[in-house]
Amino acid sequence: MLLQIAPIGPLADRLLSEEFGAIRLWEEPKSWLTQHGAEVELVATSVRAGCGPEILAALPRLRAISSWGVGHETLDVAGAHARGISVATTPDVLDDCVADLAWGLLMAAARRIPTADRYVRAGQWKEVGHFPLTTKVSGKKLGILGLGRIGAAIARRGLGFAMEVRYHGRGPKPGVSYGFEPSLKDLAAWCDFLVVACEGGPATRHLVSAEVLDALGPRGILVNIARGSVVDQEALIAALQAGRLGSAGLDVLQGEPGAPLALRQQDNVVLTPHVGSATHETREAMERLVVDNLRAFRRDGTLLTPVRA
Ligand code: NAP
């Protein structure tokens, strides 16, 4: 039996229902898990809905979890692996769109595109005159925190803008030509633009600290398309308000959905509502991959895009 924890999207929801006869947990009574948990062998879920220790404990015969999204901080991966349960997410298919958005935020923050748009709409172009000068993008220094699949796609785009690229992570990546910076603070001090692309969760919480933001400095620009938890948001707000950081482009926030007033009031911030992968093409590919993983598992007991232990 396949249990679907929450709605995933119109395509996946339809295929899971037609091909797997998915039980939709959100449409069942609260007692469903206690009464039928032992019948469940497959789970379909999303990074938003997750699959934590409590649900795992209610599913003693579970064999595989297929989750929409690439983050797995809401999935109990360690607990699943310890019981021999395979876990898949939907990586790769979203790299281009998330990297595109990171660049959109970088450009928008550096060239102040949203502010310029408001300037024209408010009639100030005609009434006040020229818009203030902004920051050049091409040929600058790009720092990337987390050179994974998405980080690498962001870096490749940087080469097209004639940028020098360096990165920080837990260690240097073999076969990578970009420079590795063992210290995130040193990377921030070196670069003009710091893009956050590492995974979320406790290990990366507040890696972008007040100290790192100060190193990036009053002309520096921070872009975050990873998780709000990676950035110390109070420190970010303080740095932006005091002009100790140039500007920021943020697709993800602590406490999302929604943004604190202090951020919404800052003119030197560009905000998007966690839409890195939110294009028709990529969302369809992600939904298909959730189902393809389950099809593969049903066929031969393997997943196409498993999360490695
Ligand atoms: P990935 O290939 O697994 O890359 C994650 C990177 O995080 C790795 O390269 C790793 O670098 C780095 N990392 C992990 N722990 C670290 C630590 N303690 N310190 C420094 N770096 C660390 O994942 P991905 O597919 O590129 O996705 C990256 C993240 O983007 C996801 O986890 C998700 O949170 C976020 N995301 C956001 C959106 C959106 O809509 N905005 C969409 C998709 C994904 P090392 O191994 O070198 O340490």
C-alpha cells in the first residue's frame, strides 16, 4: 500500500492515485495511521510535509519514501536508513531554475531593479530625474557557500559573466578548478557576491553569522536560495539597517512563509517567496520524478535518485 502524506501537485497526485491507489492521509480520519499503518510499504511526501520519526514509527513495514524537493531536513533519513528504508528526493531536475533565480536575485540586488521599477511607476523618472548609480555585476568575484549540484550551476553561470569563482564547504571538491576557501569569513571578505547554496538543517544553522556579514561588507551582496536557517537573520537585518552590508537577495527566510517587517521595509533587499524551482517545466519534472522513483522501486527495489547514507 502507498501512503501519500500531503498533496504534492496535480500531476503527481493524479498518477499516484491512478497507478498506486494512493491513500491520501489528509483526507483520512486521525485514527487512520494507528489502524492501517502496518499495511503501508511506500510513502510519497514532500520536503514541506516531511516524514519524521513519529510517522516512521507508525509504519513498521515501510520500504521506501519518495519525497518531492531536494532538501531532506524534514525527513528522518537517518532513522529510515537504520531500518533499511530507502529514501529518494528530486535533485538535478531543479538545478537550472534555482541557479537562474539566484542570478536573478543577484542582478536585481546589484542593479536595484525592483527599486528602479518602483521609481518609474511612481513617476519619479520624469519628476526627479536620473536614478542613482548601482553596482556592476560582470567581472566581479563570486563566492559560493556549498558547491553542490545547485552551487555548481550557479558557478557555471558566473563564468559567463567573466567572474572569478571561489567556494566554501566542508572540504575541497576533487576535480574542481574554482578556488576552495577553508574559511567562510575569508571567502566573504574576498568576494563581491556571496551566494548561499548549501543544505539546511542543524549542521549549517547560522553559518552566515554577523562576522561573515561584516566581512562581506558595505559593498557586498548576499544571495540566499538555500534555507533561511543558514543565515543569522537578526544579524542580517541589523547589518542591512546599519549599512554594514550592501544588499541582499533572499528567496528563503527564517519563519517563512512571510517576511518580517524589518526586512520588508529595507530598500536594499530583494525578496521572493521561496520560488527557486517554481516554474511550470521544473515543477512538472519534480512531480514526475517522485512517481518515477516509486515506479522503479516497485519494479526492482531500487530508487532512481536515492539520498545516500
Ligand atoms: P547538494 O548537491 O547536496 O549540495 C549541498 C551542498 O551543501 C554540498 O555541496 C555541501 O558541500 C554543502 N554543505 C553541506 N553541509 C555543509 C556544511 N556543514 N558546511 C558547508 N557546506 C555544507 O544539494 P543541492 O541539490 O545543490 O541543493 C542545495 C540546497 O538548496 C538544498 O539542500 C535546499 O535546501 C536548497 N534548495 C532551495 C530551493 C529553493 O526553491 N530556493 C530549491 C531546491 C533546493 P560539501 O559537501 O563540500 O560540504
